[in-house]
Amino acid sequence: MDKLKLRASIRQRRASIPEDERYAASVQIREALLDQPWVQMAGLVACYWSTGAEPATHGLVFALWKHGATVMLPVLRDDLDLDWAVYDGPDTLAPGRFGIMEPVDVRRGVDAVRTAALVIVPALAADRSTGVRLGQGGGSYDRALARVGPNVPTVALLHDGELLDGVPAEPHDRPVRYAALPGGIVRLGEGRPAE
Ligand SMILES: Nc1ncnc2c1ncn2[C@@H]1O[C@H](COP(=O)(O)OP(=O)(O)OP(=O)(O)O)[C@@H](O)[C@H]1O
Ligand SMILES: [Mg+2]
């Protein structure tokens, strides 16, 4: 299946998830992440503010911030690359491009993501054996992930059924190390669960 078809089918599937189920899944994903030592230890986290039927990150962002982490959220640029700004509580967001909420704080530049100790990204699907992720089609996160060092944990948040065997990949696609699903955290690229 090509990227366009796979995106369409996952978007359609997501749209059919009842709101209460999606909320429950998001809570499970959040708890699974907050249980991980490498999440608890991260002082600077790059995350995203979810929209639509994505696994919701609002509670996760709030919890990380409450626990004392500095959380950066993306600010979408005209060229679809990602700038970053710091979240400092629920009152520090305002609608940006496509109505997505963005921090009102000063922009730290596209390279700010290089300084994160943990990078949490959206995805429509991820490949269990390679870690390649399928995004919404802007290439924004491929650009951001290309700036992240090899030892920084990277996580894609997925609904059940979105961790696949075989995701179409192009040379610019950047893999992630983990997938976070309602059932727990899966280490990708090695076929074994996260430690
Ligand atoms: N490093 C890059 N520099 C410039 N453009 C890029 C880069 N990576 C990807 N792109 C552009 O983004 C387009 C979309 O890429 P792709 O289909 O992989 O998006 P995606 O992975 O679904 O989106 P996202 O990364 O935002 O989740 C590509 O056709 C390419 O033109
Ligand atoms: Mg891609």
C-alpha cells in the first residue's frame, strides 16, 4: 500500500473511534510513558499538541510540565519545518497555523529540538521492525527527527492497530525508537519490548 492510501485508511479508522475510547487510550498512553525512567529523567522534552483524532497529548504535556520538565512544542513554519517554543502551562497557548495550538513563548529556532532529552512525535502508523513512521504528509517531523542525535529516545504515539509490519518508506523518512500504544511501550527495530 502506498503512503496516500495508508494515510486515508488510518485517518478514516481514527475518525470512527468513539470519543470516550480515544480519551481512555490517551490516558493509557500517558501512564505508560510516565512509567518509563527515560521519560521521568528527561529535563527537556520535545512534544506536540494533539489535534483531531490523534492520541491526545494535552494531559501528557501538562503532567510532564507539572513534574518539572521543560516542554517544547512545535510552531509550524510557512515551509512546514518546525520551530519550537516552550509550554508554560495551559494559558500559554494560542491558535497557530491550521488552528493548532502553539506556545506564545519566544521561538527557539528549528535547531532547538537538538537539545531535547526526549522527543515525542505524532504518527499515523509506525513499522515494528524498522521504526519508520508515517506522518500527515508534511515532512515536518522527518526534518525535526533528522536533527535529533542517535542516543535521544524518540517516541511515536499510536492508537491500537497502527503498529504495522511494513510502512512505506522513502529515503528522507526518519525512524523512531519507540511506539507508545494504549497497551504499553514497544521498542521498534528489534522486535522486543522496551526494558
Ligand atoms: N529533510 C527534509 N528536508 C526537506 N524536505 C523534506 C525533508 N524530509 C521530508 N521532506 C518533504 O516532506 C514531504 C513529505 O514527506 P512524508 O510523506 O515522509 O511526510 P510525513 O512523514 O508523513 O510527514 P511528517 O514528517 O510531518 O509526519 C516529502 O515529499 C519531502 O518533500
Ligand atoms: Mg515521512
